[in-house]
Amino acid sequence: MRNYNETTITDAVLERVRNARTPRVRQISEALVRHLHSFVREVRPTQEEWEYGIDFLTRTGHTCDDNRQEFILLSDTLGVSMLLDAINHAMPRGATETTVLGPFFVQSAPERQNGDDISGGLEGDPLLVNGSVVTVDGLPVAGAIVDVWHSDNEGYYDVQQLDRIGHFAMRARFRTGADGSFHFWSIKPAPYPVPHDGPVGEMLAAQGRHPWRPALVHFKISAPGFEQLVTHVFLAGDRYLDSDVVFGVKDSLVRELILAPPRAQQNDALVNKGHYTLTYDFCLRRLTDTPLS
């Protein structure tokens, strides 16, 4: 067949992909073609606009490196990451809700002991984080791996300032004790903007949107026999809870910070100006648990 036009080109492409290697590849390819062609027909871009779109995606790829993933950021800010999360994580009642991983996770976080200070010596209000990892029926999960990371008191992550601080900070990996508990010291995180000096920031500005996320602590928790949990704990009262740029806030993940008076840490050093306490108990889904429909 030849001489395709606006009304015949879609069926022609669908015909070409019908012999895809697997049924799943065919399903994905057909849906992609149908929706992409429908998008083009709806917005009817000019040639210049289409070229700009190609350039935007090219620059998005060029912005990615070992410490920054602009395509994940694009997915996050368009709500696709949270849509994917909702599709793939229908949790049983009682299990901790999930949210996006975000662009600042790294695989090589240092493993630390419970009670350690992970602030890396950065300035900020001291924060004691207490948590536990349990099953949906309340049984402790011993030996669970708990990755944590968060911003500093000015809204920057360690990977954004490694040239200045020279090491990871506000980031570590812990293991839960026999009772499923873990705890560590750090500093109170601040709201932070997602990186907006690249293509995604350009898009947000064009859409009239701000780049801010509320103050939070990231958690990634895994244990044999359980579904891996990727989630945040958000600080109550933050001004961006209702306008999170990546649509990740859920009411069940919001917690109040408690201001505690000066006290001795486990190493007997005083926290002279008092500290904040953040407490959250995480409930993991067994791989055999039935998810909600």
C-alpha cells in the first residue's frame, strides 16, 4: 500500500506491527501508535512545534547522568510515575502506601548502625527518626533493609552538592533489629525544588507550575518474602502538601514533627538546643498477601 493520508496512516502502521515477537509487544506497540496518532490529530502541531518536541526529548536525554535522571523527572512531573505506582501497587488493607522513588536515589548508600548520625555534619535542626517495619498483622520484620535519604535545611540533596561537601550525607542504609525497629539522627529536611534548570524546568515554567516538593524523608524498604516498599513520610503543615509537583502526597504518609527538649543521645552527647522527632511504623505486604482490587 502507498499514498497514505491523515485517515489511513494509522491503520497502515498497525498492520505493520501485527507480527510483533510477542502478544505483549504487539499490545504495547498498537496502543502506542493509536494514542500517539490521536494526540497528533487532536493538537495538530506545526512542523516547528514537532521539531521543538523532538529537541525537548533530545535535551532531556542529554541532561541525564549518574546523579540526575531527567526522564524520571519528566515522568514524575507529568503524573505518569504516580499513575504507574497506582496501577502496580494495589496494597492490602493495613499496608503502607507507596509513592514515587524520585530522582535522587542512589544504589551505593553507606550502611550505618541504628542510632548513628547521618547528617554528615551539615547544619540544621537535629532530627531523630524512629521507625519500625512490621507485617500487616503487626509481626516484626527483623533484618529488613531500610534505605533513607532526604534534603538538607535549604532543600538540597547531597548528590547536588558533592563538589562542596565531598561525601554522602542525609543518606544511609539501616537494618531493622529483632523487634523490627530502626532509628537514626539527622537534620530536619526542608521543602525542595526538583531540578528545574533543564528541559523539565522549562516545561514547568511554560505550564505555569512551580517546581516544589514538600519536606519529606524518603524510604525504600525490602525484606525476603515481602514486596519492596518505596514511600515517603511528609512533614505535616508544609505549604506544598497540596501542590506537590510530582503528585506524591497521600494523607496516610503525613506525620507531625514533635519538638523534644534537650536530652542525651545514645552516645551520651547532649543535643543542646533540643531536637525534633519523627516516628513512623511501616507495614510491608507479603508476596502472598492478596492486594485490594
